[in-house]
Amino acid sequence: MTTNDLLGLLRRHLPEIRASLTAAQYARFQDSVRRLGEVGDDTRAVRLAVLEVRRCLLALPRENELRRRMDQFRSGGAAPSAVLPDAGELDEVIRLLDSVDWPALDPASAEIARGVRQRLLTAPARGPERLTGAAAQDPARAGLIRLTDPELGDRYPDFQFDPDTGEPRPVVQRINRLLLSDQDPWGAADWWLAGNAWLRDTPAALVGQVPDALLTEAAAALIGDGAW
């Protein structure tokens, strides 16, 4: 996938992106695309800007077609010609970002988002009273996903913790930070708790069963870390 391939996908899926992200998430996405237009022909800077765009899209529901395409995407290093964006394509995406005022969340997307959150909240989880040490003092800084249940309050999915010691698993902390779980805990939780086309299983079920490096590589492939 080249940078222009990604821009083409963004242009086609902008309505769903706008409908599926919160106002704050969409504003961050807009900024990341604009930044791509400010870095010129510095391929390293372009790679970093593209990585930030892909990070923003982690907040999309897994049911979204663009998110599915990203989940299935895995690449090696790309040649410079595949990294630099076409100015016309990029200008068109930025124009659409600025000229169309889509609703914050349409009813269909809102229903999908509710269904995703309900599914994630059914996974085994613990409350803050079971956290210890640094995790108890600052769960976000400790790299933990925190989901908010309307009835139970803060919940921390159990897969994040060693079943014997109760301490956070280092590989989970590392991947959570990669997935920006402090900014988008629901998106990070969805990556862990949904089926993964590359891993052929749910990532959370594979913790401790496959090499940590394989899980980390799968998460990095999703956002393009090291691939652009």
C-alpha cells in the first residue's frame, strides 16, 4: 500500500470516518492529514505523518470497511516513490476535510458503536480495587486499558494481567502504548478482543501462548509502524 493508496481510501471513506469518530478524534485526524501536507518531500517525515494518520484511524469501529482493510494490511519497507503523496490527491482530501460538515454521529454508526462497547464490556475485567503498585497509582501511565461501564464504573480487561501475580503483562503494556490506549481505550480493547485476520485468533487469547514479538509485530503492522 502506497501513501496515495491510503489517500484514495481516505477520500472514499471520509463520510464513514466522520460519522464514526467523536469530535475530538476527528479533529485529531484532520490535523494529522494536514500535517502530511506540510512535510514536503522529506520521506522520513512523510512516513511519520502517515503513521499518525493510521494511528488516528484505530478509533474506527472494526466493522468499518477502512478499518478492516487496515487490519489485513501488512507491508515491508516502501520505496521513496511509494511514500511521497501526490500533491493533487492530498489537496483533494484536505479540501474535503474542510468543506463538508458531516453530522458528528449518524444513527447507524451510533448503533454500531454501542454494540462494540457492549461487546467489549462483556469480557472478563476487574475494578480499580484489584490494581496494585504503579498500576493503581496511574493506570494510564502504566499502559493499561480502562473502559467505563455505565453501571460498574472503571473496568480493566483481565487479559492485561498475569493470572499468577496480578501484575500487568509487559507485552500488553507495550502494545497498548503502541495503540495509544490512553487516548482511545475502546479502539485498543477492540484490537485485543476481536478476531485478527493475520494472527487467525483473538490477540488477547494468544498472550503467553505465542512469542511476544509476534503480537507486537501484528499491532505494529496495523498502524504501519516500521512499514512506511
